[in-house]
Amino acid sequence: MIRRALAALLLLVQAAAFFAAVWVIRGLYAPLRFRTEQVLFEVPKGIGVGAVAARLKNEGLIGRTGPFLAAYRLFYAPRGIKAGEYGWKAPLTAKRALLDMVEGHVRLRSFTVPEGLTARETAALVDAQGLWKAPAFLAAAREAGLIADLDPKARNLEGYLFPETYFYPKGTEAEDIVEAMVERFRSVWNEGSQARIRRLGMTVREAITLASLIEKETSLAAEKRLVSAVFHNRLRIGMKLDCDPTIIYALKEEGRFTGNLRRRDLEAPDPYNTYLRPGLPPGPICNPGRASIEAAVDPADVPFLYFVSRNDGSHIFSASFRNHQNAVRKYQINKGFRSGRRD
């Protein structure tokens, strides 16, 4: 009699376990019910798994909280659910959603920083896109300690905010994205770059300053090493760089740039005025990309000392002043442009 009772009880337990397993499996593998093609679900910091399950049910994504909670306790506890924003597309099961939240597969947003922007221009860009407020970004970009080991003279991060596309989760602070930009610069500035500047007798600051000038002078990859050669050649013989973008940078930083350079701008005794002062300006004038950085530490082996715009984005390079003047007359004076660049 007792044996029969125990056997019956065992069958009941087995049946209950079977139906419980079916209940959990059906709840886990049934597709979530999306009202739209994609759904965004945010898990606030500090929220527990029970509250997450309740919110999923309230938003109509799961029918019952029981299978969800049971699966969590069986397979994932005591690992917590990661805070953040999740983006899901149908079809999606509760199991996949649960795994995403346990492993923290949060939705990543993105933004792109073009090559050649200053820190101030980058701050304006992210502010205009509603990503971070410009003052917060600029405050983070003044944290020169992030680059002090490579550039102990840096007073801010101008030149080291590497231009690229960045992916980040919702809630990322301006300080975090600036730090990511500097880390990306470090991955580009490698041991090969260090070896080249040692051979050139340059510091990292000098190399990145030169790279920023190259970035502003030409957007053509094929010309960057040629522009670099012109600047290196001039620096070597003590010839002024006569670089318009250095003056424009100073004017922009002071909020005085009107869109055109005037004679008095070229004669102003500013540290960034490379028409008056020999050598490189005090620091980078923008945040250069990889091609400009590589060109700065690997100039072409050519004797050029001059270049002038063809007005189509490309330039004519010359080794002699006479040839340069001929190019100026052909491409600048006869077309109504100022002819003082690089002479």
C-alpha cells in the first residue's frame, strides 16, 4: 500500500516537473509580442529582475512573468541584469531577451567625427546632434592629463581627439567619449611612429602639430606626404611656414574669424602666425586623421619648398621660387585670388 502511494506520489512529482518544464519552455521560446518592427527597452540602474519582468509584462512584451523569472533563477542567478538600453527586433524570444540583459548586450548608438575639426568644432557638432552639451565636452577636452605621458606640454587634448566613428551605449558621459577618442589616438600612434620621430628629432607634440597643418592644407591622400615634405624642408632651413590655417585657428579660438584673412591678420604678432614666426605653431590646430599623422612622420623625399592651390582641391608643388611664382600667376592671380601663400 505504501509502495503504491509512493509510486503515485513520484508520478505526480514527475508529471508536475514535466508540466512545469513545458510551462517554462513555452514561456521562454514563445516570440515576444512587438507592436512595432523594433522595440527599445531600458533597464534603469539598480532595478531587480522581478521589476524587469513586471515591466516587460506591462509593456506587453511577455504574457507571464513566471517562466521568465523561473528561467532566470534556474540558469542565470546570481548574475544580475545589466542596466542600459536594449534594442530588439522581431522575432525575439524571452530567452534571447533574458540572455541579452544578463550579458549586457546593450544597444549602441554612433556618431562620426570628421577629420580636421578642432575640439571646439567637435563640441559644437555633438551638441547640435543632441549627444552631449558643448560645455561638458570642452571641459572633458581640457583634461590634458590623458595625454601627459606622450605630450607633457599639452594644456588640452587638441590634436589627440582622434576623428572616427564611435559606438557608445545610452548614458555615456562626455568624459567617457573623450577618453575613448584619446585611446583611439594611442592605437594609431604606435611604436613605428615613435621610431620615426626619434629619427626625425621631433617630439610627439611637434609631430601632431605638423600633422594638423597637413590635415588643414590638403584632403588628398596622395598629396599629404608632399605637403609634409614642404614643411619639413622649410623647418630644416629655418624658412617660415607661411601657413594660413594656423592664423585662422587663432582667430577662430578668439571668435574673430570672419571667413576671410585680411592683411592685418597676417601681420598680427600672434604665436600662431607662421607668416611672422619661424618654426611650428605652439600646438595642434585641429585633430588630424591617420593619413596626416603618417605623412607628418614620413615625408616624401622631394626638394619642394612651395605649393599653391589649383582651385580644384589639388596643388602644384615647386622647388624654386621662380616656378612657384609661375604657378601662382597661372592658378591664383589670374583668377582673382590672393597670391601670398607659401611665398
